[in-house]
Amino acid sequence: MRKQETISGTIGNASGSKLGIPAPASRRAFTDAFSMLGATLPFRRNAEIYGEGEPSEYVYRVQSGAVRTSKLLSDGRRQIGAFHMPGDIFGLEAGDTHQFTAEAISDVTVLFVKRSIIMSLAARDGAVASELWSVTADALRRAHEHMLALGRKSAQERIATFLLGIAERTEDYDTVELPMSRLDIADYLGLSIETVSRTLSLLESEAAIELPSFRRIRLRNRDALSRLNA
Amino acid sequence: MRKQETISGTIGNASGSKLGIPAPASRRAFTDAFSMLGATLPFRRNAEIYGEGEPSEYVYRVQSGAVRTSKLLSDGRRQIGAFHMPGDIFGLEAGDTHQFTAEAISDVTVLFVKRSIIMSLAARDGAVASELWSVTADALRRAHEHMLALGRKSAQERIATFLLGIAERTEDYDTVELPMSRLDIADYLGLSIETVSRTLSLLESEAAIELPSFRRIRLRNRDALSRLNA
DNA sequence: CGGGATATTGATTGATTTCAATGTGAGTGG
DNA sequence: CCACTCACATTGAAATCAATCAATATCCCG
């Protein structure tokens, strides 16, 4: 598998990013263009959407399901840069080839638009250009936040940060439905699956969370998690 | 090897970033605007240029010297996101407040321009908007590359990646003059200073590098380092 | 030529990984 | 509907890499 990437962060709602500049009315020019121009494409669980090193011809938006973007080292070690949830843009990168691999975590539907179309649209329409920048700058902010976790946080802190981050964009404020496997979480957080598993068990034993099933986590004590969020 | 920024970002020559779109003539519209409009400001070694959480009123370009941008955890653990060298843009972020602290590593001179001016310029001039996006997308690419190092690389691999990345943008292809301390390197690579020091010594004992003085490193065997670059 | 900051080196500890079973759950076919 | 199976997850024990604790050593500065 190859990889490339685009936006990172976590599950960031790319379209919700804010401009630093007063451009309120134009905030959705790019997003709207996507909705108008985008064609729909479905992918099965684990299918590759694009691979690292491939020409980056299209830009994507998650319609339903979840997508991971990751990079591999030559010996197979993997770093997931971001999980993309519905509404998130991915595949928008500097350069002509994807720096990441994008894969479907669950069955997903994406919208896609030719990159060249996005770019020429941006060249003509300042509002589009502005939102285009915002989406990228927001991804950068999340990437930086994640660097802090990877470089300086303990396993417990990384898990706590991850859980709170996911919960933020969940309907049910307290119960998180994870679309991704433990391995995905491990590769996102720079840990082994065993450490992820052990740390979740530990947090459960401390009554910070509850694990009703593999893919479902109930946050019982946000304060405890926030404290770990350093 | 070319001047690809592979690494860690840093020191990236922001103005040299490539668009994915044919926009050759406009590549320096933003950079040029900076040169025209920017006011000069000097900072002493270790002086703070701006602090995390402060309103992000200006955008900066390094004129001379080196700058680090970093984030702190509440207990003082620090992650340096990037080192900025002459020509690099920094301080350009999503949102109205800085997500980082920027400090002078050595005595530095920076150019700065009001963010609002940059933004309205971009709104009017597609070439500026395009380069603005490129600069940010390029920073994102480096951040992602660095995430891979922080999440998945060993100490030796991180150091090798770091050295090759810095050497890429050095005049003298073989001898690297480090503007930053071991502590800065450690906080950039997510290691302790002792591990940085030990790893450099190890690489020296393997004849991959030579350490004529604290701040100077000679690369004696790039292949050995590249092998570690995974 | 000192002196403090910065860096190296050594010894030890400790968090996380790795290796190794065991457990659990969802899907399939009888 | 149940049994089987395979992928995924948990748990345990041992090994390992890097952090921490602790002295020196070196460099740059005045």
C-alpha cells in the first residue's frame, strides 16, 4: 500500500474551519462547489482510494463512512496522519503526487472533484481560494496538535486526547462509536496495539471510561480524561 | 538529491514550494509582496517573537538567523514544530490566535506584514492567494513527514532524518552548522537531550558523521544516514 | 583565565514493545 | 439455530529502547 495525504488531524471538520479574515459570507464557497461539481464514488471497507506516490488528480470529500490517510516506512511501519469523517476534505496536497495513501475504514461514499477544476475555480474566485486556504490551514493546525501528542505525550495521554477528540464530533456526547480498529488507533497514536488495548483497560479500571464492546466506548469521567489531556 | 523538503520541516524554503497547478509566473507574488510591504524587526537570541494564544496579527518571514515555533504542555514539556530559516514564512495560521510560540534561536531579523493586508491582497490577487495556499500546503506536507518520524522512527532514525534534512538546505553540502542547541533538537525530535547526544556520538563512532564542535557536524557517510532514513 | 551554560557519558529505572497465549465476536455454512 | 472459524482484541511475561538521575567535560563569554 502506498500513501499520501492531505489533511490531517483528526477527524477534523474541514469545512468548519475558520478564516482569520472577515470573509463570513464566503465560508462555504468551496464546500458548495464540491457539492455541485462532485461525483459520487463508493468504496468497500479497506479499499484503497489512492496510493502514496500516485498523481494527485482529484480532491475528495467524505460523504459517509470514515477514511484514513497514512504513510508507510519501507519496512512496513505505518503512521496514520488523520481520520476523515463525513464532511471532511482529503487528498488536497502540495505537489503533484499524493504524499499519503487513503483507504476506506468502513464502507464509504466520497465525492470527488478534479484538482485542476478546484484550482482554476480558486484562481477566479477569491471566496473559493479563501476557503481552500482555510481548509489547508486547519489541517495544518491539527497536524501540529498531533505532533505534540506523538512527540511528548504518554500512552495514557494520547488515548485520552484521542477519545476526547473523537467525542467532540460525535452526536451522542458520551458514547463514542469507533469506526476504526485497534491497529488503526495504534498507528494513529504511534503506539502498539497491545499498548492501546492495555491503556483502554486501564482507563476502564479507573472508571474513566466503559467498554461495552470493542467498537463502543462510553466516557464516564471527562474530567479524568481532560486531566490526562495535559 | 534535490531540495525536496523532506524533512522535518523546517527550514523549508516556503517560497520555493511548488503548486500543483501551472502557475509558474505567479510563484513569487506573495513572496514579493512580503519584500515590498514588510517592515524589519530584529530579535535577540531567545527572545519571544510571539506567544501561543496571542492574537495572530502579523505574518513573518525570516530574514537572517533562525526561529523555532513550539507548543508547550501544561507541565512544561515542549514540542518544537519547526525550525525556520532565512526565506521561510512563519506565523501564518488558521484562526485568530497563534497556536505556537515563536522564538529567536540566534539573533535574527524578520520581516513582518499585517495578516489582514496579506489576506486582502490574496482576496484581490489570485497569484497571491495561490502562493499563500502553497506555502501552507507545503508546511502541512512537512508536518506530516515529521509526524511519521515522531510516531514511528527510532532515535537513530530521527537523528539521521534530521541531519539529512538540514544538510539539504545548507550551502556546504557536507558540513552542517547547527543554529540550535541539543535541547532544541531534542524537543524537535521528541527525545531527551541525553539521547540526542548519545545518538550523535554513536553515529560518530560508526563513522557516519564527525563532530568537530558542538554546533558543527560533518556528514561523512550519507548512505549510512540514508539507510537510517527509512 | 574563570565560570556558567551546554554537552557528553555512565548507571539505573521505567514505559512501551515484543513475544506468546488466550479470549471474544461476527459471519458462514451445515 | 448452532457450531465453526477467522479476524480482532485482551492479557501476561520478558526484553528493549529511551528517559531519568548523576557526574564530569567542554565551550563560549566576559
